Amino acid sequence: MEAMVTPSRTPFSPFLSSQLKPIPKPTLHLHSPIPSPPPKDADATATTFTLQQTKEIHAHIIRTQFRPTNILPAQSSPQAQLNFLITSYIKNNTPSAALNLYAHMRETAASPDNFTVPSVLKACAQLSSLRQGMEIHGFVIKAGFHWDVFVHNSLMQMYSDCGSLGFATKLFDEMPDRDVVSWSTMIRSYAWCKLFDEAIELVREMLLSGIRPSEVAIINMLNLFADVGEFTKGRPVHTYLIKNSARESPSVNATTALIDMYVKCGSISAARRVFDRMEEKSTASWAAMIAGFIRGRDMGTAMELLIEMRHNHVFPNEITMLSLVIECGSIGNLELGKWLHAYILRNGFKMSVALGTALVDMYCKCRDLWSAREMFDLMDGKDIAVWTAMIAGYAHTNCIKEAFDLFTQMKDANIKPNEITMVNLLSLCSEAGALDRGRWIHACIDKQGIEMDVVLTTSLVDMYAKCGDINAAYAVFTQTTDRDVCMWNAMINGLAMNGYGEETISLFMEMEKVGVRPNNVTFIGVLRACSHSGLVEEGKQFFSCMEHDYELVPKVEHYGCMVDLLGRAGHLDEAHEMIRRMPNEPNVIIWGALLAACKVHKNPKLGELAAKELLKLEPHNSGYNILLSNIYAIDRRWSKVAEVRKSMKDTGIKKMPGMTAIEVNGVVHEFVMGDASHPQSKKIQAMLSEMQEKLKRAGHVADTSGVYLNIDEEEKETLLNYHSEKLAMAFGLISTPPRTPIRIVKNLRVCDDCHAATKLLSHIYGRVIIVRDRNRFHRFCEGSCSCQDYW
């Protein structure tokens, strides 16, 4: 793999305009007629014109040299007219044009004023352009506008929106006079960055300082506490509302936000008390309370409240039903979702596209794809959102054929896919290992001109890595200039899964160099890479530096990686000791890693202990029962094997069958052990016989140690010959041209015999064979495997 070099970032001076990218000028039609004025009772400066109308006004101003128009008042100065245009461009989501006008103002007599600056700072925020925002900050200081509270608040908001919370905090701390907007902006900024403790402390300081929060500020604060999920921290705001109720009754909106906070924090009883005390209840108040009972899975009360709402002459509207259906989907409550659907039909609600989409999405999230598709097919005027919701439903249930068939129908209906559509399809390709389809989606993205945002690009990296084409993943990664931590994590985890341990560590170092701070997911990838590559000491060092150098407390997943690392290396006692010293109770991830290691290294005593701990946590998990049975088989305790198998039979626990998939010409074919159901079964059986004959001539001896049944060796060999991965390889050999790679995906760990056989088959047939099993990728080539027999 070629060396990984990340493009260096050009250093910049905040106030050096030559460093800034040129702002594209808006296209102006200088001879277009001026649009009609707004109604007489409308405020011209507040009116929202379309982008085309804004361009026409702009052209008129240029053509007439700022002469008054029938839209702008006669006394409007050139400065006021340009301010109006800047605001209109921003409202039409054209921030580049707004910044271009600002640059023009700097060059003319119409110098920007304290009304211009907040608007152009909003344009910088829309573009996430910190450099241009800092340049405007420099102008603000030179012009003396920095003492204007409105300008100061806008600067704080810009820095926060551009991801520079440190600058926003510094500005806030330096403010001599703060208004309610200043406090609200800073609180919202902390909350947006998930710094909830800091946000809550600011709320406390604000209330103590005597600042009377506005209704909007109160609602924002309550939304913050809802996000935190701790209603006790929201009680000061509730207390404030109660204390001020004698002077001014809390608004319906604020009280509704209070109900919503208690609901989202899981305190339905507190929410109900607030709700019952409300003298006036809006539709939103009823909806918030009903949503609370849905979230608490109290279907009876939710239904009763919905009926009571109508008896009180408050009628649910489309938005109410939309929010309730979405809530049902979020918790997977199919029964109530169906009841709401019937209620919507029974009460004559117009089935808008938005409501229909919510119902499709709800059914998909409740895994009722039949009802989802029925709803989808009945809808008229389907937009991209409902097509994407249905595709996502298929994607989340691994229905690859149905998802791609629907995508084809969507294209035939001339509906252009968006980024979310493509992310869902790429996710499906990742899980199925469907590289050909993934490549086709990548080509569609380019052909359709879909914007390659960071989420879509990360999905491409993830898809290529999980389909075993690590070079394609790396190519997408290196061609992307703006990489966030998620994209770095996708590449790091992709390298780890494909067995590139040292390359993973190198990329981690590169990530640090460019100033992207690793998070918990990053370390899961790095530790997994160390585990799969046998880098025990390096893994220990990374685990240690998490807390010491990055202030990241290791989670159960990180302990699981460490137990796996030590277990794979045969350090079973050390792995067990780490479990004993864990600050939290070990879960199935931890005991599962130890049990798998005990099976590989044939330690039945410790394996039995791990298996019993697992079965305490998940007694009906077939995989753990089978592993315990295999541990007994290794120790030749056949009576115990029979005991486990009988217990499974008595309790109805069925073994998860080994399944292997292979994609040929865009179609995914699946095989299970001994499968004879494929249309080309006779040809597959003939190829299997040829493979076995050639393996024997090459000196392969079947490794029957992995067959944990009390049967003779010949029967064990026969079972091994019909493993699902061998069937998939046989199909690949008869269905693809010579010398082309064969890619297969197995849902379980590859057994020792199949691993040894595949190494030889790669040499015999001159094929690269790429196998993705439950743990990692194996790349077999010329008789060897990329895992170096360490998996």
C-alpha cells in the first residue's frame, strides 16, 4: 500500500484578504423589469423576495446608480439599498453573493455599517468560512463597531457556527454589557457542541445575574435540558417560571417546552402535572403530552388523551399527527403506529406527502415492510423523501434486491436521488459486501452531479473498505480535502478490518498532525488493528494514552478490544485479569472475546467460566450455547456436549447457520452448509469435487479439529467439504473469468480447514480470493493470507 500523505494545510493570517477565495458574483440581467412592490402594509426591508427578484433589484440599482425605486423608500441611501440586497441574498441562501456585495461596499463610498456587519457574518456562517468571518471581525474593530451589542452577538454566533467555540467564548467573556441574546447565543453554542455542563452553568449564571430571559431563551434552555436528559437540571427554569407567574403567566409555548423537557427526560408524571395545571392548552401541548405516553409505551393513555383532546374542541392537525407518527417510529411501536394510521383515515385527515412519508418511515422502522410498501404504493405525488424512506427501510433490513429495484423505479420516474438516498444504498452495499453495486452507486453519484458532502464521502470510504477494496477507499479518502473525524475513523477502521495494522497506526499519527482530535471511535479502530495484527505492546500503549493524553475514558468496547488483543495473542490469564479490574460490569462483548480466545487456544477451564457468564447475560443466545458446546468437545466431554444440545432443543434455541454470500454481475447469491438449492447446483457440485481432488494432490489434509461432533473422521471430512464458503468459492470459479478476484462474505468466523484450503486454492487457480468473515478481511493470494494465519 502506498504511503499515506495528507495534503498540508496552508497557514493563513486572519486579516489577509489575499488568502481568501474569490466570491462568485451573482448573475445579473441588467435589462430585466423591476419586480412589483410588496403590499403597502408590508415593511420593505422585511419582505422576502425570490432570488430572481433580488437579482433584478440589484441590476436596477446598478443601472440607475442608486436612484429610489417603487420598492425602496425615496430617502434610502446607497448604503441602505445595499444592506437590503445583502439581507435578501442571505434569505435566499446565496451567501456568496452577499459577501460579494460587502466587498463592493468596502471599495465604494457606501461603507458597511453596524447593520451590514451582522448580515455578512451570517453569510460567513452559512458558508462555514472562518477566514472571511475573521477578516470581517478585523474590520469591525477598525470601524469601532465592536462595542455594539448586536454586532458583538453576531460575531459570537459566527464563530460558534464556524466551529470556533473558543473565539466565541472569549468574545462573551470580554463583553462589558450582555443582553439576553448574548447569553442565549452562548448557551446554545455550548449545547450545540454537546458541552452540556458548561451550558447549564451559563443558564444558572444568567438567572442569578438578574437577566430576564425571553420566551425564546426559555424555550432554548428547556430544549437544552431535554437533550441532556436530566430534568433535575431544568428545575431552576421551572422554578423561575413559577416565581414569575404572579407578574406574568408563562406562555403556552414555554409551558409546552417544559412538558417536552420532562417527557424527554423520562419524567412523565412531572410532565402530566404541568399539563394538567395549564389553563390554556394548544395543539402542541396536547401533542407533547401524548408523545410522552407513546414514548413511555403507555398506549392506553395516549389513545385516551387523543380522544379527550377532540372532546375539548382542540383538534389535532397534520403537524400533530406527523409528530406522533414519528414518535411511534422512533421507539418501534407498531401497534400504536397502526392505530394512529387508522385514526388519520377515520378522521378524514388529508394524506399529504409529508404525512404519508412519516407513515412509510414508521412502518419501516417497525420492520413492517409489507405495510410500508403498501402505503408507499398508494401515495400520489411521491417526492424524494418518501422514495428515500422506503429505500432506507429495505437497506436497514438488508433487502438488497428490493432496495435496488426500487432505486431503479425511482430513476425511471425521473426523481433525482439525493445524498441521503445514496448513503442508505452505500450502507446496504457495505453490509452485503456488494462491491459491484457499490461501484455503480459511486458512478451514479458522479453522473447525477450529487454534491459530495462529508457524510456521503465517508459512506463511500466505508463501503469500499468493508467490501475489501482498500485501495479505492484510500483513493476517495485522499481526494477529499475537508475531512472530519468521522471520515478519518472510517479510513482507520477500514484499514484495521483489512489487516493493515501498521498502516492504521501511521494514519492515526497523520490525523494528529493535521489537528483532528481522535475520539472513542478512533481508538476502537486503532485497538482493533493492533488486535488483528498481533501488536500487543502497541495496543497496550494506545489503551493507556486514551485517558492520559486525550482525556477519553475507555468504554466497554475498548476493554473488549483489549481482551480480544490479549486473547488472540494467547495471554488468556492477563485478559481475564483485565476483566476482573474493569471499573464497570463486563458485558457480552467482554466475555465473548475471552470465550473465543479460549476456543482458539484450547483452554476449556477458562472457556467454561466465560461461557457461563455469557449465558447468565443472554441465556437464549445460540452462538454462546454453541461455543460452550465446542469448549466441552475440545475437552472431549461428550456428555456435557449432549447436555448443552438437549438444553437448546428443550428451550427452542436454534443454531445460527453459517451463511456465505458472493456477488456476481450485480446479483448477490447466498449459500448455507450443504446447500443444493441453487439453480446451478450440479455445476457447483462438480466444481467442488474438482477442488477437493486438486487440494488432495497439493497435499492438503482436512483439519477436522474444528468439527465438534462425536463422529468418525471420514464423516467430519465430508461435512468440511460442504461448508458454505467452499460452495460460494465453487460458484465464483464457474461464474467469473479466470484470474479475476473472488469476493465472499461469511456471517461467522472462517474455520481453520477452510482457511487452509482457501490459501491453497488461491495458488491452484491463480485467483485472489477475498473473504470477509465476522471479524476481519482475509486476502488470499499465491498460497498465503494477509492475516498471516492470525485471526
